[in-house]
Amino acid sequence: MHEELADFTAAVVDVPELRAVLRNPQVDPRTTSRILDDLLGDADVLVRNFLRLAAEKGRIGGIEEITREFERLVAAEERRLNVELTTAYELSDEEAAQIVGQIEQASGRTVEATRNVDPSLIGGLVLEAGSLRVDASVRGRLERLRRELVSSR
């Protein structure tokens, strides 16, 4: 079910015309519901019913936000933590696994990490998980030092 909802939301993002129809308050909710029925075909009955209900209540235009919240709730229930790990250089799989292991140990959750490279960090890493952001980069340290020096004048 989770994958089908994510796939539908991706289609909404990828097809601007579909997004426009779903977000248009002048389109009759029953018409939107029929369009969804045609698009969803043999999708899981729970997904079809949920999306049809959202359309009938005039809430289908917010499907991207609904899907993000649903994914957050599923991750919390599964004790899974999605993090974005940005480093100054490409980490080896072993290095990434070691960092992820430390995060799992500290959080008590299963961690799924997206890895990015930003050479402007100079060194270290930036870790983002939801609204939490930990900047342990050289660039971040230099910026904090600069602010301290400027404010102490």
C-alpha cells in the first residue's frame, strides 16, 4: 500500500496537468474521483478508497503533504530513521556503514541514509534527520568561529 501511494504521488509531481486538475477547486470532487478511478485501475483497494475519499472531501490537492506525513508515521512505527548524510568527499561503503552504525546505536532505530557530497564543506559532515541538523563540517566550524569573533567586538 505504501509503495502505491508513493507511486501515485510521484505521478502527480511528474505530470503537471494532473497536479493542476487535482489542485483546481473548480473541478467537481466527483469528477476528480472518477479521474482517480481511471488512473488507479487495479491499485490496492485501500489506496483507491483513500484517494477517492480525499478527492470527495476536496483534500486531494494536498496529496504530496499527506504522503510525506504518512511516510513519517510509517517510519516512526517501524522505528526507522531517514537521514541525509552530506560529506566533503565520497565515503566508501565501509565508512558510511560505520557512521550509520553509530547513528543506529545512538538513536536505537534502524537508519536509512541518503548520501551526498558537497566539497565546500572542506571536511567533516552534515547530518539531517527531519528538522534536526547537525553540522560537524569544517566550513560550519569556521562559520561559527567567524560569528563569535564578530560578536565579541
